[in-house]
Amino acid sequence: MLHPSRPRRGRFHHLRHAPLRVVAFSAAIAAGSAIAQAQTVPPQTAPAPTRPAPTQADTAAAAKAAASAAQEPAIDPYHELETKYLFGFTTGADIGIEGEKSIEFETTAAFQKLHGTYRMIEQEFEFEGVPTQNFAYELSAHTLYNSIKGVDGLDNLNRTQFSGLSATLSYMLVARGPGSPFGLTVTMQPEWARIDGTSGRRTRDFSNTIKIIADTELVPNRLYAAANLSYDPEVDKAPGQHGWGRVSTLGASGALAYRVAPKVTVGGEVEYYRTFDGLAFNSFAGHAVYVGPTMHIQFTGKTMLSLAFSTQVYGHAAGESHSLDLTNFERYHANAKLEFEF
């Protein structure tokens, strides 16, 4: 069966719909132009409200606020520092903040007599409390190490022993601050000892050191000064001794300390001690002058370390011609205090 023949597509068949495509393209262009024209016309908006011009008072207040912000001082890293342990062997007048408690480890050492070998190291374990803003106390237990060989008047010895107990009672009379340029504190330190601190031998010893303490800030939070006066009466009786021995010692010291960094303070001190036979300065026994450096490190707000080392630079013992007193005192002494507050 014959089918009618299908018309064939010629080489130019695609041009048969060209006029329609041109018309569509022209319409698209016209529509795009209209949209673009509509977007360029700014929308009709309400006029923005006008702000009132600043008054003279507003301008002055703004200028004052800007000047105040520019003049605000930077934070000073040299904050207030407690002075109690700032000066080495010399004590500062501060006693701590009411309610504080702390434990302390204090080591005191003395070296060298006139002849032979001499070493004495005392270790104190202390608990300190500040129940009121004017009163503080310390309770201490002592151990003593003596190493003595060939020293005139002392037996050879090498021994560590529990040596005694003591307490320190401090009362602040004047607090250093805006109303007073100096602080003033008095302390009493009664002590019972079962071991003689110099010879290391058994004894019964009772003493009570009374101290007047004053300090000040020569440059606020940077340069400090302190002075101490002390009186130390003592009675003792060794086994087999008839009657009680009585001695007394007067002391005076002065110290300066400067903060080289917010947590580090260095300085120096001078100490003078004069000892007598009898509690009322009955007869002169000897005297000595010590000079040495000090250092204080405040690791944190609750942890500190204090160090001191002094050398006897002048002295004299009764009945002797030496330029140093190595009978009643030692050539060198040192002290270290480590405190933890809680």
C-alpha cells in the first residue's frame, strides 16, 4: 500500500520560524528595560526626622567625659605590701589582716666561733592567727641542730633535738595609713627551752623578748624603712648547776627595703646587740654589730619567702682584745621564713 510521501526538511528548514523568535526576543528586551527603569527610580520615603543641635551644656559634658577617660591612671602593679617579714632579722609593724591564719617554717642558723668548727641551726614550725585588726599571735615548736668541734669553752657535739616551745603576742598601737605615716607595734615572745641554744646541752631556760617595732613608707609601695628596739631577759639552770643563771640582752636594728619588681624586694639592715650578766644590766659581757642584705619574694597573695644573711663586722667581749665578740655571739647568722596563708 502506498503511503503519501512525507515532506522532507530542506537545508534551510530552521529559518522557517525565525520571525517568531525575533519578536519574542524583542519583547524580552523591552520588558527588561522597563524593570531596570523602574529600579532606578528612587522610592518615595518619608523625610528623616531632624535631630536637635547639641546644646552648650551637652558639648561641655562630652568634653569633660573625654578628658576624664584620657586622664584615668593605669593600674599600678606595686600594690600595698605587708611589711612584717620585709626586713630580715628586723621586724615590720604590720601584723596581718583580721581573720588571717597561716603556717610558717622559719630557719635560723649561726656559724663560726673564735676557734674550731661551730654550726647551729634552729627550725621553728609556727601557726599564726590574727583574731582582731590590732592583735596577732604565733605558736611555735623548735628543733635544734648543733655541730661543735674544738671550740673554746664548749663540748664537742653533733646532735639534733627537740628544744622547746614559744609564743609571740603582737599588738598594733598605730596602723600605718592615710592618717599616720608610720606604724607602731609592740611584741612579747615568752619561750621555754630544754636545750641551750649555744652549747646544745640540756638545760631549763625561760626567756621573754620584748620588742618595740616602727616602720614607714619613704616612697609609697616602693621604699620602706623599719627600726626595732628589744630587751631579752633570760634565766637558766643546767643539770648540776647551783642557782639560776641570769643574763639580759639589749638589741637595736634598722633596715631599708626597696621593691625592684612587684613581687621582689631587696634591702639591707644593721643590727646591734649588747649582752649583760644579770637581768638589770649588772655587768657588761660583750657587744656586736652585724650588717647584711635581705630579700623578700611574694610568690602569690598567700605565699612568701623572706631571706637574710648578716656578718659581724665589729664587736668586743669583756676581758678580751679581739675586734669581734665570738664568745657571746657568732661571726655569721642567717634566717629564712616561708609562709603559707589560708
